[in-house]
Amino acid sequence: MIIYNAIRTPDGTVIESKHRWDYQAHTDANGNVYFVDGGHDYLRRGGANDYTELSITTKDKHEVIREFFTWRTYGATGKDAPIYLKLKDMTQDHIYAILCTQSHIKGTEIEGVFRNELAYREANNI
């Protein structure tokens, strides 16, 4: 499963697609247009082939996953403006709340990412 869907263009710009059909484009300093699309569902690229692939999957090491995996949250009440939090920056209580309330992730690799984070924190006394 895709955790982070992004490329770096030759001028150093990072383009990320956060969700399905989240088409993101950039006109590079070299004049070429680059794009990414697909979020966590598929990798779609366009433009010249001189970009650097940055994507991360659940097959990568957890130390890398926790730096890039993000979760969109609307705050504790569910009424705040949405923000994306990195896994490494989420509180333990927030992770437990997600595991208890977000039934759509049960049995998925995303549930595994959250459970791996809890185990990582326990093993590293975080």
C-alpha cells in the first residue's frame, strides 16, 4: 500500500498527492510540467522522466513510514478545520481513538501502520 505518493522535480520542488484523484502539477524551473496523482491508491506520473521518485509503501521500514504517513483530522470534536498530522507527531491517545472509532480501517494495512507505531513507541520508550 502507498503511504506517501510524491516526486521531487529537478528544481527541488516536491509534489505530493494525498488522496485518490488529488492531481498536483508543477511547472519546473526547466520549463517542464510535472504531475503526480493517485494518493494512496495508485501512482500516476507525468512530464519528463528526470524527476526523483519519493514514494513510500508499507513495505518500507517503520522508521521511514512514521516520518511520512499522514492522517487527516478534524480535531477531537470533529468540527475543526481539517489538518494533516504526521504519524510521528500524533499523540498515543489519538492513535488509540482512531483504532477504536474508525471501523473502515479494521483489517487493513493502515490499521497495521497504527499498531506498528504503538509497538515502535513502546520498544523505544517514546
